[in-house]
Amino acid sequence: MPNEPSKIPHSPAEDVLGVFIGTFMAAMGLYLLEQADAVTGGTAGLALLLTHATPLSFAALFLLVNVPFFALALWRKGWKFTLKTIVCVGIVSGFTVICEMYFPVPDMHAVFGVVAGNVLVGMALLAVFRHGASLGGFNILALIAQEQFKMRAGYVQMSLDVTVVLLALTVIAPQGVLLSAFGAVIMNIILAFNHRPGRYRA
């Protein structure tokens, strides 16, 4: 049998650019979801939920809910991955503040916001995963499950996200929760189809 081609590692410059693009897409997607009064899965979804119950901004809440997962990342993934993840989470929080300042959305159809937001977040997760980081929270658990137990990261993420979306019933109207669930499925299908062991050379 022919030998498999060796993997081509990303250069530091490629990692920086990939993380920058991924975090920008994530912030834009999460901002659209917030404006559509919807939620998504993971710690981003928890942060969106908590904006309904606390006076804190999404940017602040996104940082706070990820703190316990940074410790998990350090334990299972090491310093390099953890530092990249902390940087990614911080940049996403910063970009969401910029979106609020310079991208007002006075009138947006909720379906468009949910679909566009989740597509952007899904593609953003692919970008940061490919460059050795994550957006924190459930992404870390999904990556650990994939690497340690060969489980698809997208499917793991989807099962965890269901819980978050169901919690949304406590603060969002049922039709909004259904729309949020639909969006979360879109995001996780993107991950399940595109992020699997051995798919990419780099």
C-alpha cells in the first residue's frame, strides 16, 4: 500500500491569520444571534442566555463562563493549546464589542440572523480548530472526546448543545427556542461533516 502523505504543518503566520479570521467570524455570528434574540450551544449559548438574566454584556459573560474550561484545557491539552484558546476567547469578546459599536442591526429577520449566525460560528470553529485552538467551553470537551475516544467533535458538541438550547426555554419564547435549535443543528452539521480525524493534511 502506498505511504500516506506526511502532514504539512501550519506556519506561525498561518496560525495567526487563521485564528484572526476564525475569531472575527465567530464574533460576527454571535452578534447576529444576539440581535436575533436567539441562542446557540456551548459556552457562547450560556453567555447569550445569561444576558437575559444579568446586566452584564455578552463579551464579559463569554469570558467568565469559559474560565473553568481553561483549567480543563490546561490539564488535557497543555499550555500551548490553552494559551491559544484564552487568546481566542478574549479576541471574540473584543470583536463582539466592536460589532456592537460599528455594525448596528436595527431590523433583521430572526430566521436570517439564526442561519447566518450559526453558519459563521460553524466555519469559525473549523478555522480555529485547524490552527490548534478552540473557542473554549464545550469545544474543548468535543476536541478531547475526538482525540481520546475517536468520537466526532461535531456530534459530541451537538449532544452538549441540546442541553443549552433546552435551558433557553426558561428565558426565551418556545418559537425562539425552536429556531435556536434549528440553528444549532446547522452549526454542528458543519462541524460533523468537516472536522473529523485524518480528514486534513495540515
